[in-house]
Amino acid sequence: MMNYQENVGLLTDPFGRQITYLRISVTDRCNFRCVYCMPPQGVPHVPHNRIMRYEEIVAFVQVAARQGIQKVRITGGEPLVRADLPRLVEMISAIEGIEEISLTTNGILLEKYASALASAGLRRVNVSLDTLSAEKFARITRGGELEKVLRGIAAAEACGLTPIKINTVIMRGINDDELIDLAKLTLDHPWILRFIELMPIENQQTWGDGFPPPGEIFMPVREVMDILQPLGLKEVDLAGDSGPAIPYRLEGGIGTVGFISPLTEQHFCQRCNRLRLTADGHLRPCLMSDVEIPILPALRGGEPILPLLQEAVNRKPASHQLARHVSPNGRCMIQIGG
Ligand code: SAM
Ligand code: SF4
């Protein structure tokens, strides 16, 4: 039995940040094996009985929504490999207080599911796209098909899951020769493209033949901005709708280009308003710290969840320690939920 007698309140962490955004990983499985996200041999999967059931996720979101969580993003692993994802979207969109549900996906199954997701109440999607070369795409994702992802984006657009956000991880020696071409996508598409700094989360092992040593791949957003400057990059005001990226527009562009710099921007953590829930039911106060609070035993035992939610908020660090070379060492990105 779930305990629904939780108090109504607001989640504010010890540094005054109000937590309104929950990222839910629904699976630790994926149909890609991206070089920066997991080792070539893959990672051991959590057994099914230790993965949160949809009803359990919903029970948690109900508590969180009463405490001020307004936005939910579904991620993974690859969320679209989990059976019947539209059902979860529908259940979450029925929760009072949840104003927006979005999805982060590699896009490969989006063509198949975009319409059902939109009907279930999904508002928009973020699709990961690091290159416009089909051959390079297959190498980065260890087998992914670029063409199918592009069709997935088109299907999402056709179903109104807009504005489409595109996530591009910046990798020196891998896609730094394409930064201008990727940015120029926003000349013809109303997309919100975001260049993201590579985070050192359990990916410092060799990436395989043809890739530079991991230590040489990181490239700060500042360098990307310098490369794009000749395209007439201008800051734009999107009325607070840009997430962690400050949006810019290329001259003549209809979409925007943004830059997410968790490593090199000092104020990044000051704006953090999020909590993460892993597929195996751990609340993670910060992506880049190993602190996790298990909630499944309480959920399955019919105990109150609110104290665990409050503990997670109270244990949010002021900032991550990556600048001091302290990176998490427990799980890779696919297991946390990026
Ligand atoms: N499978 C989905 C996808 O690829 O969009 C959702 C999960 S994936 C872990 C979420 C995002 O994290 C993707 O945009 C991916 O590019 C990004 N990501 C994964 N590992 C990363 C890393 N080490 N540094 C920066 N971004 C990373
Ligand atoms: Fe899968 Fe997304 Fe990780 Fe790539 S980034 S391996 S698509 S979870």
C-alpha cells in the first residue's frame, strides 16, 4: 500500500534552489552503445524485478508533484526500448501539478512511437545527434543508423512534439570538424540545438579503434563559440525557456544554438533545479556525485516516501567537484540516466 498522506510543501535545498524538475530514467537498457556513455562490452543489466514498475514511478511522482515538482523528463538508457512507454506518459500526465512531460531519446524508435507518445500527453522531445555523417554516427553509437534517427525527428515534428531539441556532445578529434554544419541546421529547422561538454562519467577507458585517447577529446564550449562566431552568433531571449543553455541565433536562423557547459561554467550548478530517479529506484541529488537514496524498499513496503524525497533535496551539493578532478565512479551515464 502506498501512503498518500504526504504534506504539501515546496522542495528547497540548503542553498536556496527550488527543485521543480524531475528526470526519470525508465530503463538501463539501450539499443545503442555510445562511446561516451558506456564501455564497448556494455554494462550488466539490473534484473527486471529491481526496475521500477510504472505504478511505482507514478506513486513517487504523485508525492513529488505535491511538493512542487512541475516538469518531468523521461530518459534512460533508451526510454523507447521499455515496453508501452506511452502508458507511463499518460499516467504521469494525469497527475495534478505536472505541467510538462518531455523525453530524451536517441531517436531510433521515434518514427514508430511519436504519434502514440503525443496522444498520451508528451509535450516534446530531445534527440541526441552528434554528427551528420552516417559512417561516423555508426561508429559513435556502435551501430546506430543516422537515417532512421532523422526520420524519427521528422515524425516527432509532424506530431507536434516541438520545439525539437537536439543534444550534441562536443568531441575534439571526432565531431569538431562538423560544428559549423551542425549549427547551420538551425538555419533551415526551428530546432533548439545544444552543444554539450563531454562529462567524465566512467568513460575514461579507450573508446576503440579510430578514436583519440579519452583524455584528449574534451573541448570547452568557449572554443565552439569562437568557431561559430563568424556565422553571426547573437544571444536571444527565449523568456526563460532554454534550460541550462543560453540560446543564440545564427544570422538568418530560425532555430537556436545553445551551449551547456557543466564543466567550464562556474554558475552552472547555481541554476540547478533538478533531481534524478534511476531506473532501479534511487534518487540522485546530483548527476556528478555518487550519493543515491534508495526509494524502492519504502515504496514496496508501503512506507512514506516524502522523507526520502526531502533527504535527496537536502543532500544536493552546492556544486559538482569536476573542476577539482573528482568525478563519480559508481555508474556510467546509461545506468544513471542522462
Ligand atoms: N538514450 C537517450 C539519448 O541518447 O538521448 C537518453 C539517455 S542519454 C544517457 C541522455 C543524454 O546524455 C544524451 O543526449 C547523451 O548524448 C548524453 N550523454 C551521455 N553520456 C554523456 C557524457 N559522458 N557527457 C555528456 N553527455 C552525455
Ligand atoms: Fe544509449 Fe543514449 Fe547512452 Fe547512447 S547516450 S548509449 S543512446 S543511453
